[in-house]
Amino acid sequence: MITASIDYTHKDGIEVLENVIRVSLMTIDSSRIPAKELSLMFDTGAFITLIRKDRAELNGYKILEEKGCIISGFSEKGLICDLRKIPSAVFCGHRIDDVIIATPHDDGVLVSEVLGMNILENFMFGMDLDSREIYTKKRATFTSLKPKYQSGSVSLFRE
């Protein structure tokens, strides 16, 4: 049960399987048409959202930076990833523009797809596991982990 006294602005469903919580992220392509609903593991320990390479290529997520990050914990050297951009996505009723994700650089590397803190840090959230619902509210200010690229600061939210 949620015990914090926050006025959450949105409620959405979650999937709970054993000790894994999955949430939905709806991606929107450059023509602003909903492209794909992704079911991702909710992971506050992941610093970036991670998507399988084959799914990213199928949906046309553009590479911003090849070998742009290394995610530890996958091997002794870590998982070498490309950084890609999704034009827009919707998480729990909130539209997010220019979403940065990581995908394995090498072909054939299978990963658990996760929704990481590069998106989650911009929300206050609570969960009710009994009713299988997540409650969210967009933060008034963004934290320091907001990605910055060639054109300066990325605008994460558009009203």
C-alpha cells in the first residue's frame, strides 16, 4: 500500500511475476504515430534504459553514439552498448521526447530489457503490488542525469 502523501497525477497497470515488475513504455516514431508498446523490467538500479539490439533496429531507433557506454555486471569487461534515440515515448501518461536508450553493440547478445533511471529519475512514483498499479507524478525539476547531446540539453517533456 502507498503510504506517502503525494498527489500522484497518473495511475497505470504493472505486471508482477515472481520478483520482477514489468511496466509499459509506448514508443512513438518520427511521424508521431505510436510504433510499439514495450514491456520492460522496472529497474531503479539501472542507470539507463536497455533494449535488445534486434528490437531497436526493427523499430528504427537511430544510433547517436557507437560504443557510447559500458554497463557493468554482464562480464568482466562489461556490456559495450551503443546509445540510441527514440523520438518520443509515453510512460504512465507522460510524454517524453528524445529518449536515450542503450543497446548491445554486438549482434546476438540477449539482455533483459529494463526501464532505467534515465527515465525514472524524472518521476515520483509509488506502487501497489496488491492491485498491480503504479502511481506517478512528473518531478518539477530534472535531476543531473538528464542526457545532453550536440544541441545542448534534451527537452524530456513536452506538455
